[in-house]
Amino acid sequence: MATVLASASPRRKTILEMLGVKDLRVVPARGDEVIPEDAGPAETVKCLSAAKALEVAKNCSQSDVIIAADTIVWLHERILGKPSDAAEAAAMLEELSGNFHEVYTGVTVIRGDTVLSDHEVSKVFFRQLTEEEIAGYIGTGEPMDKAGAYGAQGIGALFIERIEGDFFNVMGLPVCRLGEMLKKLGVLLL
Amino acid sequence: MATVLASASPRRKTILEMLGVKDLRVVPARGDEVIPEDAGPAETVKCLSAAKALEVAKNCSQSDVIIAADTIVWLHERILGKPSDAAEAAAMLEELSGNFHEVYTGVTVIRGDTVLSDHEVSKVFFRQLTEEEIAGYIGTGEPMDKAGAYGAQGIGALFIERIEGDFFNVMGLPVCRLGEMLKKLGVLLL
């Protein structure tokens, strides 16, 4: 039995290694599936994670365990994606400053004919940021490959006054929920 | 200017490196100071962190920045320390199971004649654990060197349904608060 991570995210790989997952194979999905037009954030991330998992499962054996996830940052009723340039990163960080937002992660696990999808949401409270801090943070390069233009497990931690929910969900994989889902597939991490 | 971490905790060192702190020197304090007899958890960790910082500052230069911290797990009005053996670890994990507890970290920073002490508290909610999970977790060795017999940044993450507060505070250093304290000493991390 191999565990197959259907995601190119180095943070998700790090989390699974932290949990002691052995024989981990990384097979990123293209993930170019469409989502229902009027889907809310929870349904969106569940759909996207399911699409990734099902795509990768086609090339796996029946005994493999496939794990896929999709994470979005949700603020003022819309999705913040990855910033395309420094100006967009600055605009996102200004919006997050002094506010709370939500991070949704959808997770799908597959083994044989069993497909389970679920989601988790965490609230993240940012302190007030100064223009200098935003500029300095963008200068570190950390925001550019991350949804919402920050990393919770990095220098961005300086901005986070508090979270409510699963911390690892903010990093891209809700660890507690994933563990319970894997149990249902007969995979015990402990 | 050097930054001096007055703690042997590898997790605190990792957090400061994550924040991009350069020229980090680790000088563990003996930390055998006494605390006021009727101190609550917040006063206890502040006192202990101040004692560590002041002890190490004696051998530092005026331009150095000294950082010390002390973390306790607080459940049912008492402190859970590091377990002395597997049986004590199991007893602690049984108590944490299906409950929430609080993690207090006191922080003291010193530069020249300025000494600042503060504390941060985070709530941690454990899901219900089975006997098999507790035994399996103890078998990994992870609980033994940790207050409360678990690591939030490890396999123990499987037990944590949610937190309320600063995640890194649970690991031993409240990042957001520390950053604001360092600003008051003229040290900008961004």
C-alpha cells in the first residue's frame, strides 16, 4: 500500500511526513475541473479536492490511498487566490490587515471504491499592519506562491494575532479531520 | 547585535529561524529561580521567563537582544509538566482527551536596560482519544520531553480538533506578541 498525495504543495507533503506517513508518493493532479457556478466556499473546495483525487486515482492501484486537498482564503464573500504580482499581494495584505478571514480546505480520500470528501474551516485574525511591514514582507518573497499572499508557517506568523480552528488547515491540510477520514478507510496513523 | 535565545528548546530555535532571525545564539538558562507561592499560571510563566532572561543577560553585551520564554499546560487549575514515564504520559493524555486546556507562555525580552515581560494564552481542544491511540502515541516517543505529554507540531496534531489563540504559543513562543515586544526594543523583524 502506498499513500499518494495528489498535490504539488510542499506544505502538504511536509504535514504528511510530520504525521509519520511512510511510502508517500507525490502525483500532482492537473486539477483543471470546473466547479458549480453558485457553489459556496465549502462546496468549492470539496469539489476541487474530489476532482484532483479522482483524476489521480485512475492511475493508482486498488490498495493505494489517495489524498487530495484544495485550500482557499475567503474574505468579504470572495476568494483570495495567489497574487499575480507585488501590487496585488500588497492589496491583499491591506485587506487582511486588522480583519479576520476564513481559510477553507476541502479534502478527499480514496481507497478502492470508497471516496470520502469533507471540508474544514479556520478563522484567522490579522493584527493591523503598517505599509512598511507589508512592503518588507513582500520583499521576503514569501507571499507570492500563497493564497491570500501570506504563509502562516513563515514570517507571516508575525501578523496572526489568533486563529480559531485547525492550524494545519491554514497551511493546507486539516490534520485532525484527515486522520478521522483515513480511519474510515482502515488506515490508522496511530 | 546578536539575538540570544535563553532556552534549550529546539522548537523555540526553529520558530526564531522561521522568522528570519539572523545571528542567533543559544544560551540556555539554568532557570532554577523560585516563583511566588500563590502565583496563577500567567504570573508563573512571566516570572520564570524573566528569571531566565535576566540570568543570561548578565553575560551579554548591552547591544544584544535576549529572548526567554516559559510554557506550561494548564488543566483543571493545575500545571501539567513533562511526564516522567509512560504511565504518567498515558494519565495526562487521558485527562486531555475530549477536553480543552490552556497553554500559557511567558516571554521576556531584554536589550540594554529595557526589560519587557508579557504572556500569551491559547486554548487547545482535544478530540476523544482511544486507549489504543494513547498507547500508540506513547510508542512514538513524542510525548516524553513535552509539557502535557504532546507535541502540537508533530503526530500530536492528530488529536487537536481546534485551537483558539496563537498556534506558535502552543509550540513555546507567541510569535505575534514577541514581534510587537521586539518592536519596542527597536528590533524590527520586517
